[in-house]
Amino acid sequence: MSITKTATGSERPRHRLLIVAAMNSAVAAACLLPMPLSAAPPSAERVSDDTAIRPFSVSIPDAALADLRRRIAATRWPTRELVADDTQGVRLATMQKLADYWANQYDWRKAEANLNRYPQFVTRIDGVDIHFIHVRSKHANALPVIITHGWPGSIIEQLKIIDRLTNPTAHGGTPADAFDVIIPSLPGYGFSGKPTELGWDPQRVARAWATLMDRLEYKSYVAQGGDWGDAVNEQMALQKPKGLLSIHTNMPGTLPDTISAALAGGPQPTGLTADEDYAWKQLDFFYKNRVGYATEMGARPQTLYGLDDSPIALAAWMIDHDPESQKLIDRVFGGASEGLTRDDILDNISLYWLTGTGLSSGRLFWESKLAFFAPKGVTLPVAVSAFPDEIYTAPESWSRKAFPNLIFYKRHDKGGHFAAWEQPQALVEDMREAFRPLRESR
């Protein structure tokens, strides 16, 4: 593992970029990156109470939406790629289709109304305002679950699973399958605050999430996530806060040392099963062809000024994050539906743009010193859902070695990086089955 020095002189593992997948008062009309407004501004007394939980709703000014459309229309387009595929990056035709729809047909107000269907709150934890959705089930003894998004995701990823989890009888389940759902926005993402000091790595986020669950007075709960959500949840499992029963992940850290060594330039792995070979080939492709975004955000996130200055630059950066992303985008903007719609994609990108978190979300890559896909020594009960179009499809064999207390594993035949977004029913059914035995121990 090669080591590089930061500007402060501390050592940071370069190979930690095994990380990421895909792997953050009213505003004047001239304001280019408005922040959302709360439904009812909290009183000074409540603001001074650092443990206060304040109601929140989303209301983006019209001027910000007009500015977004103006910037899209003013895009200075590059020349067309010189190849007939996406090997040079996100294709010009794809981005021009996206831009046309975004500027002329897309309606952010529908996304805003959808977000405001759910109870939202803000509370200050460790000096940062944390935004979260909190939906309680109508069913008694619902199991609380804190669900964490990743990059380039947001709380938009999980909206499709909220009712399935909290209202299971309307979605093929029973009252005994009910969850209370808590979905926070990571610091520097979405409607959460942007940290003004160093140190907000996955370990610190994990501690903040434990504080949030304690503040909500949950005595026992489970956690779910992929991408950064997995990194945070695995750290929670290592920290073992009081009340955490188990974690479920759709992008687990399971790489054997031989695979990690091969990705770093060591000997090619041998003796792999069919599932292991499939995962190895996915990882080999990713590190040879698609890890550049993570390398840049992990090393120089502040350089990415374009993410907060150009909506098209932001959109291209976000959709070029994993091996299947461009194919999915091409299909969706070509008129097909692959679990996601054009509005799904633009709801998420617009959230980053309207909150001005394109650059700030990248700082989590810089802060993290974790080898993202490597096992961390988690001994709590773990459940794994593996999807074929993820950055890599974790084999059951690797999962059992990485998690000695693996309580559930299921390999799916469709779905990708955004499991809750693309295959919400499949993910919810996995969560119900995985956590069902734990309900009896509460």
C-alpha cells in the first residue's frame, strides 16, 4: 500500500481509494445557490438548545429554479467524443438529451412536494445541522431502522421504500414486518449542514447517527445502507452503540486480501468460483476504467469548482460513477424505464445543485482513510443483498468470511448501485426477512 502525505504532514493511504463507488431566511433573487427554507423558523430559544429537533420542509425559491434553467441553456458544449461508445466518458448526445429535458420539461416542484409528504426535521449534532426524514409506522412494535445514502445519492434514493417499510400490509407484508424509518442526509450533502472543520469521516458520522437514534429515544434499532451508507454502518457495528442490533448492506466490504493485492498490482487471483470470478472482473474493470472520480475527490475535492458552477458539469460527474451508470442513463433518456425514470435521475441531481453540495459532498472522500471494500472486523449480525450491476457483486463465500455473524445473504438477478431506488420491493423484502428473527430479541 503506497502512502502519501497530506498538506498537514499526516499519512494517508493512497490505496484507501479502494473506496468509493459509487460508490453532500429567504434568499435574494440574485442568489445563485439558495438553501432550503424551513416551514417554521425556530425560535432563538430553540436554536440555542443544541439537542432541539426542529421541523423542516423544502421550499426552493423560484429565482433559483430560473437560474438553473438559465445556466443549462448557457452551457458551452464540448466537441463530440471520438469513439462510438462511452470509453472517453459520458457521451455528448446523452448529456444534450438530459439538458433538454432538464431545462424544458422537468419540474422540481413535483420532487419538492414528494419530499414534503414526509415528516422532516433538523437537529444539531457535534456542531453540524443534521437533516433527516422520520416516519413512524402505524403498527405497534415497529422496528426502527436508520438508512444511510451514499454518493452520488441522497435521501431521494430511499423515498420509494418508506411506505413499503412503514406500511407493510399495503405492500405484501404483515403488521409484524413494520419499521419506523429514519433517513438522514450525510453532513455536506442535501439539506444537512456543511462541516466547517476537519474530521467528518465515516467514523464520526457513525457516532452522530448513534446520537440521533438516542435523541429520538429508540432503545433498539437496526441500520441499512450502501456505498457511504455501508461504510457508516460498518463503523457503527464496530463502535457497537447501545441499541444497535444488526446492519444490512447492499454494498458490503468483503474483499479477501488476495483480491485487494491484485487490484493494487499484485498477482492475478486464481482458483476463484464463478461468482468470485464475476466479482473480480467487475472490480478489475472498475479500478482500470472508472475509479478516477473517487481518486480526484479523495485527493483534491476543492478543485472541483465546476460542480457548484455548472449544472451540466455536475450532472456529467454524477452519472459517470460506475460501470453500469452510463448504460442506464442512455436507456432512460432514450425512452426506456429501467427501474429509474428521467425524473428520478434529475430529482437527485437537482437536489445536489439546489443545495450547492456538489463540492462539499466530495470532501467525505478526502476525509475517509478506510479501504472501502475491505472487511473491517464486524462481529454484529450482518445481512447482505448482492445486486448484479453494483460496482461488484459480493459473493456469498466472501461475505461469510468477512462477516462471521452473517445472518442473511441473497443474490439478485437484477438491480445495481441504487438498490432502494431501482429495486425497492426486492430490498424491502430482504430487510423484512433478514431482521425478522431480531425482532423477538428486542
